Amino acid sequence: MPDIAFIVEGQLEQRAVNRACPNHKVVLLGANGDSVTIATICNRIETHYRLFSNRYYPIIVIFDREHRRETTEEIESALVKELTSRGIDSKQFIFFISDRKFECMFLAHIGEDGDYHKSGCPQTTCVDGLDGVSELKSRLMQKGLRYHKTTTGLELFKLVRPTILASKSPSFKRFQSQILQYCRWAGIV
């Protein structure tokens, strides 16, 4: 049976996946930002897919919705349609399009006062749609802390409890249900 592989948007996502699901192939998407078109994203996915040469299943694609108008579901549907039009079986992909920013997941545990809440931040009921970076910086500033994507971000990722996050993020909950069998981290309570 082939091994799983990941195509991710940025270095934080790459480091987080390496931490959560070690010993799996993780490559950068090579396209970043809310002005990147679905066709461009599919070009990059197709390139990696071809280079993978059927050695990986499923291929898990992770990137941010950012400030796109479309919902995460609409973006995923457009990706599936575009990949299918290119003759690629979209059923071999699992997509996680974080609703706005990857950093939204940290807000499930970081309170408005900057404190970490292992059982989930009581003031935050839903992290989807928040501007994760801006909100996170604001919360951490309450403790005199600064946010840096690839250092602070990775440290915060290590504190994320996927079951708590799933209770505060419908987009992550859907993703979690799809990857549980492939990545034990997704089931951590």
C-alpha cells in the first residue's frame, strides 16, 4: 500500500505536518496568497502529483483560504473540477483549506488575554473565518509575546489538541474525519 504525502502552502504548514505526521513526504505547493488562482494551484498540485508517480495515497493538500470570497467548500469544489478536467482522479486527494489562515487553529487554545487553555479557549467558540495571524498577534501581545510564523507558530502547533480544535472549527472537523486513519495526531484528545 502506498504511503501518504502532503502538499502544503508554506514553511509553517510543512513544519507542522512533519511534527504531526512524521516520516511522510511533505512538499511545498509553490503558490501562496489570496490572489493565486485555482488554475495556478492546480498547476502546482498536478506537477507534484506527476512527480509522485503513484507512490503516494492519499495526497493531502493544505493551504489557506486567506481573503478569497469563495467558501472553503466552493474552493475545494473548484479544485476537484479543475483537476478532473485535467484527467486527474480527484478522489486520491484530501483537501484542508483552513478558513482564512492556518494560524486560526491556535486561537482554539489561546485566550483573548494571551493565556493557553489546554481544554480550549472559553471565549472562542469558532475559529473559522477569523484573521488568524492578526488575532493571534493581538492575543499574544497581551502577554508581551511576539508571533513569528516558523518559530512561535511551530511551538503553538505543538500545543494544539485536534479534538478541541475540531469542536471550534467546522473546516478542521471535516478534515480530521478524513485523515484519522492516516495520521494518529488527528485523534489526540
